[in-house]
Amino acid sequence: MSTAAFRRVFAAEVISTFGSLMSRLAIPWTAVLVLKAEPTAMALLAVADVAAAALAALLFGALVDRWPKRRTMIAADLGRAAMLATVPLAAALDALSIGWLVIVVAVNGALGVAFELTQSAWIARSTPQQQLTQRNSALAGGVAVTEAASFGLTGWLFQWLGAIVVMVADAVTYVVSALLLSKVTEPPPLAFETAATPTLRERVRALAAEVRAGLGAVAENPVLRALAVVATLVAFASSFAATTYMIYVSRDVGFSTGVLGLLFALGGIGSLAGSWLTARGAGRIDARTWLVASLLIWSLGTFATPLATTTALGGALLIATQQIVGDAGAISYYVADRTLRQTHAAPELLARVDASVRTLGYCGTLIGALISGVLAEQFGARSMLFVSSGLIGVAALAAWMSFRLIGAQGVNRQQSLS
């Protein structure tokens, strides 16, 4: 990928992320503060997102490898813009409900998976291997800066102007992203992409075979297999926080959306630090070691949130600690994880391998959301946040044990982040 092309992809990612982060806060806030959703309803939102994404991952993982990358990303952007535009419309008609939010979240989750799989495959196929970490870290760094700006603004916009303005702004950012991507050229096609168009029956059979190929590649490669196990555990752990975090900080502790937006913006600083440190560590520290350390930092950082029990300075500092330290560990883990997937998967299986790992993670999130939603009703949101932190620590232990076993079996070739 040329520098100019990457800059356009980078700009599109930053702009669309700015909007998607706005709705990432606005949708839960709308559910919790406007529609008075309880943990089970929040779990339903999480389940809808994950179930749609899980199904989409396997389907799109097989198709994205064959589809034109630029057009696929543009279609995903425009589809997400259209769905988000329905939220302010439903609110204006006094017809907004948890049920409709579930539909919007599900469709956008599926389209988001299609976009992410396509972008990852595009970058991996258009970038020299030695530049992958730098490119992935640059994207992560851009997202981190965007997170700080988006979260800092969204809290006050929601508090002053409501969800409608936030949703409209989000939809517009996806349109702008699509316009930027329309100027980017396709990466060089692989041989199987230029083959004759198959019949419908052949497509169905090929789709099933390609899904099996992706899962098989993960099962056969010890590193990819370990990454899949860890990703599933991380997703399971994160779901406990996904269903209860906003309820705890917004309703139980009582922070206003404006203050929370500023605190969440600090997560952008943590993410930026994590991506910068990961890029600095390229070629110096084994990627697997980095991944384990990142998970440990993530786990320690997230323990701060349930310790915050007041909106006073002490509580705000604890939320800030979680945002900075926890997000630094999380983004560092995701960069290391993505780089390891890209360097251990065959070029023609990149999207399918990525989709297979994601699908397993989505299954972990689905199970975790259902369990945590029920448990939160009995034991409270705060308890689930403690459980989430502990489970991320378990994922770090699982990663360390898996990579150590790979080394003991004699297949652990040194793989740096470069």
C-alpha cells in the first residue's frame, strides 16, 4: 500500500471511529438513562451485537477474501450510516424502544465485522510484513487520539442536546469515511479472486469449504490456536463489564454524562500510550511475551473501576486510572494479537482465519453477556466488574501457559512484533 493510500485509509478510520465512539456511548446511555434499562436489557443489547457479529464473521470471513476490498468497506460504511439515522427518526416519532436499539446494534455489529475483516485483509496484503506492526500501531494510535476527542465531546453533547444530535453526527462520519475510501485503489488480486463466477450451488459448497478452511487453519497452527483460546477468554471476561459498566458508573455511582465523557476521553491517552509503546517494542520483545504482559496490565487497570464508589475526586481518579492503564493494556494486546494473526496465517486465508478467531470470541461474549446479565440482577453491577478484571488475568495466565507449551514442543520460532 502506498503512503497516500494508507493516509486515506487512516483518515477514513479516524473519522468513522470518531462517530462510532459517539454512538458507543450514546446507545448505552439512551438505554440506561432514557429507557431505564436493567442489566438483563443491557445484556440483550450485548447479545444482539455479538450474535450478529458471530454469524457475520464466519460468513463474511469466507466472502471478504473474494470480494473487492474497497467497495466492501464503502458498502459497510453506508449501511451503518443508514441504520444509525433511524434512531433519531424513531425518537422523533416517539417510537424508540429497546427492541429497535437491539436491531440497530445487531445490523451495525454485522456491518462493522465486514468492515474490520476487509480492512485487516487489505492492509495485510498491501503492506510489507516488516511494516505491519507500524501500520497497525498507527491505526491504533489514531483511534486512541480520536477516542479522547470523541468521548470528551460526546458526554456534553448528550447532556446538553440529547441522543439525536449524537446519532446524526455518527451517521455523517460514516458517509465521510465512505467518500475517502472511494479514492483508494484495490490491492493486487490473488489468483482465486479472478476465477470464473461459480453457480449458486458451487458458491454454497465453496462457502462451507472456506469456513472449514478458516477454522481448520486455526486448529492446525499452534500459535493461531493459542490466540483463539485467549481471544475467547478475553471476550468472555469483557462481556461482564459490557453489560454492567455503564449502569454502575452512570446510575449506581451517579457520574453525569458530561463528566463521564471527560473521564472516558482519558482512555484515549491510555490507548495512545499503549500503541506507541507497542510500536517502540517492535523487533525488541517477542510478540507473545508482549501479549501476555499487555493482558496483565489490562487486568490490573480494570480493577480500579469497581473500587470507585463516589463521584468525589477519589472516585474520579479511580475511573481515570482504569481508563489510562486498562486501555493501554487493552490496545497493546489487540495490536500484538492482530500482528501475530497476520504473520501466521496464509495470505489467501487472512480474512477467514481472522473471522474464525473473532467468531470464537463472539461466542465467548455471547455466553458471558447472558451469564453476567442474570448474575448482575442478583449480585449487582459492581461484583460483575470485579469478575471481569479477574477473568482478564486468567486470560493472561492461559496465554503464558499456551505459549510456553508451544516452546516446549519445539515449534516456537522467535516471532518479533516487526
